[in-house]
Amino acid sequence: METIRELEKEHTQPPKADFRVGDTVRVEFKIIEGDRERVQPFEGVVIAHRHSGSRETITLRRIASGVGVERTFPLHSPRIVSIKVTRRGRVRRSKLYYLRRKVGKSAKIREGIQTQSKAKPKAEAETKEKTESEISSEVK
């Protein structure tokens, strides 16, 4: 059992993005066609996050030309170039398989709160206020 854990530690990589089930994610991965290699993006909603360690996988779902397409990606694969969160979703389930039955607007997921993007402008506004108050105290 210990040898399996040691092997998994060798193959695990640091997380490429911080995301949860319900988020819309853009995964860019390498595809080999003959002797050429290119990067192909796949953007969809994370409907499942499974396993842990080097066997960790995510399942993404998107609608392409009116047809639902699902794809499972191993997170620690060397073929994955990058993972970017495009939209945060707010859900109360760990597996969103019920989205397979939904069509149209009912398949939408509520928008989640983005704490990182809102925190930065607030900090910038505070620094501007400090500089303006310092300037006004110097003038008096």
C-alpha cells in the first residue's frame, strides 16, 4: 500500500486552478494528429470531480450544436496545458448529473460570488483614499 502512495506522489502535480463542481472551466490540452501537435480548448461546466491523488479526474459538459458533449480529463495528465475558471457557479450538489436531463435555460447554473476579483478593486480604492487624504493634510 505504501508503494502505491509513493508512486502516486511522484506523478501528482500542483493544482493548475482552483475550481469546484458547478464552475465553468476552460481546459486546454495537447492533441497529437499524425506528426503534428496542437492545443485544443474545451470549455464546459464541471459536473463531477472524482478520486484523489494521481487518479483525480473532472468531467466537463457543454452543449455543442444542440447536442450535449461530456469529456473526462485526468487532472495530473501531462497533456493538460492549462485550466482557467471562466465563471463561478453556485450549486448544492457534488455531482451535477441532473443537468443531462435539462434543456435550455433550465440547464443554467446560478452565478457564484467571485471573492478574488471583488477584493482587488476595493483594496485599490482604499489606497487611493489614503493618498488623497495625505495630500489634503499636506496642503493644510
